[in-house]
Amino acid sequence: MSDEPLSKPSPPLSLEQLAQLLPGTGEIMASVGNAWWKCAYAARGGNWELAAYFARRVRGLQRKLAQIRPKYAEDLLEFENTQLNPVLTALGAHDGPSFERTYATATARANEFHVKWAKPYIRWVLPDEPPKDLELDR
């Protein structure tokens, strides 16, 4: 690439071109999976604030997905209300057993949605090892 500036500005992008630049469902869900993994291990390490941060990150990513892929919006809202909110409640209460129970239920429900949306080959499981890029315990 050249270090020379462009000689003329690029024309503005159309809405269709902008839509093409948005991340796809796969990219967003990969970020969701990463946050979900870190949420579990932060909670298991007693770092409740970090675990809640990652659970809220999942919520935010899924809300974005609902905006750019509206066909998933109803299921994402159901997941937030019936699965993610109980996880956040358990984290707020620093209740490890409740967290483990709600987290497992939420993970199972997410995998059911993968089947519903004709992607049964996507079955998320919690990795055996904690992430190594953060201090997850207190």
C-alpha cells in the first residue's frame, strides 16, 4: 500500500454497501461464544463483576444481532428474558449454585435454537480450560 493520500474522496456508500460491511451472524455469535466462555470461568473464580460484564456483553451482542438479522429477534428476546436475565440475577447475588444451574439451562436453550434455525451442527460446549487472556478470579 502506498502512503500517498487519496487524490479524491470516495463517493458515499449506499445503504446496501453499508449492509454488506456489517458483521454476519457467524461473527457475532463467535463473539457471543467467547463472552459466554469467559462469563462462566469468571463466575467460577468468584469474579462476579467480570462475569456480569461478560453476560451483559452477550446481551448487547444479541441485541445487535436482532437489529441486523430481524428473523432471530423474537427468539433472542425470549432468550434474554427467560435465560440471560436469571444468569444475571445469579451473578448479582453472587450465588454460584444458581449461576451454574441457570448457565447450563441457558446453554442448552441456545443449542435448541441452533437446531430450530437449521444449524444442528452448531452445538456450543464450555471449553474444559479457562481463557488465558484475563485474570478471571478474585
